[in-house]
Amino acid sequence: MRRARASQVGPGPGDPEPPGPAADLDSPQPAAGLGGPGPAADPRGAGRLVAFEGVEGAGKSTQLRLLGRELERLGREVVATREPGGTPLGERVRAILLDPASAGMHPRAEALLFAAARAQLVEQVIRPALDRGAVVLCDRYLHSSLAYQGAARGLGVEAVQAVNRWGTGGLLPDVVVLLDLDPSVGLARRPGSRDRIEDQELEFHRAVRLAFRDLAEADPDRFAVVDGDLPAEQVADRVRAAVLARLEERRVGLG
Ligand code: TYD
């Protein structure tokens, strides 16, 4: 699986097409023509964006890796990346965001920094990969900002969505895998020093969990909610089944 690091994925040769989102923030449906066989094939290829979301310690990274291997076995090009980060600029912004020394950062500044890192990742890594027809697996994406900054920080989901609509050129994930877990369980899985956001009180993380569940309920076609408290192999089975079914529904050829 290709892990998108700045050293591996350059800025790309510039987009020959107008931004052609996999799915647009203004329309709940994915773009027509999803690259499957047949006349409706999307000129961008069969690229698809799958985001993994959840509270701290929910198991996103492990599950992302396992799904990536599975998709590669099915013959897909897979690009794995993470947020905040995934580009040299994004990794520098990540360091600022997570540094406990950034205490006192205003919630709006925080939301804008997450959106800035995302904007860079979309242009430098995600769109070029989608244009090649790859499946992009992203460890967190837009819905983390909606849950953490929009809901838990109290900025409002609509406001954060608007900033990100602009920042990403409207690129929505085709599938969101939500690993649902009680945050006290997730935080207990990772003892040791906590970054600035992990270090928020438990109530904050509970609000994040509830927000993710609300977002999933409001958008059931996009979300696959999996119980993150199950053994990892069972989670992996459910993630694989749910993602393949959704990609299939969207007529993505899986080899
Ligand atoms: P992540 O790398 O997933 O941390 P971890 O591996 O510890 O789960 O995410 C970093 C932190 O940033 C995490 O606490 C969630 C937070 N975050 C937001 O608050 N908003 C966002 O938009 C994103 C992408 C992450």
C-alpha cells in the first residue's frame, strides 16, 4: 500500500479538469459515472475516498491498514494518508495543533488550521490520486472537524462545514467508516503522554462521540458505523463488508 508522504507524492502536474469532487458537499449523491465498466465511466477513473473516523484510540489506523491490504489484493491502487498531516505543510500544522504548548489556541484558529492542512492534502495528494483511479484511505477527514470543532468546541457544524467546503473545493468522502467506541475505553488503550486534543476532559470526547453518531444518522448512505469495541478481526470483517458493499453500490469496479 502506498503511504502518501510528501517525499513520495509531489504536487502533481496540475489538474487538467475543473475540480471534480468524488462527491460534492452540496449534493448528497456521488458524481455520476463511477468508473465501473460501461458507458457512464468517469473520465477521472474509479478513484474513491474512504475516511476513517472515531474518537481517540478507536482503532482507525489498524483498520485502515487492514482494509488497504484487502483492496490491494482486489487489484486496486491504494493511497493511505492521515489528517492532520500527509504533506510537509500539513505535518508542520499538525505539530502546532497537537503541541500542548499551543494551549490557549482559539477554537476558530484551530478549525482554520485543520482546514488549511486539509486543503493542502486535498490538492497535493487526494485529488491527484483520485484522478489516477486510486482508492484513497484517509485516517480522519472532514467529519473530524465537524465533530471536534463544530460540535465539541461549539463552533457549529454548519460554520465548520462552510469553511471546509471552501477549503476542499467541496470534496466529500464517498464512504465514512465510523469506529464507534466509548472514549474512556479508547483513551485507556493508549496510556502515556497525551497531545493537546487527547488531553481534553472526558466530556469533550463524549461530545465528539455523540456528534459522530449524529452525523452518521443524518447521512446513512455515506456512513458505515462499526462497533469499535469488538475484537480487531471482527471489526476488520465488518469494515471490509461495509466498505465493499458501498463501493459496489457506487459501481466502483473492484477488479
Ligand atoms: P489523530 O492523528 O487521529 O490522532 P490519534 O492517532 O491520536 O487518534 O488526530 C489528531 C487529533 O486531532 C485527534 O485528537 C483528533 C483531532 N482532530 C480534530 O480535532 N479535528 C480535525 O479536523 C482532525 C482531522 C483531527
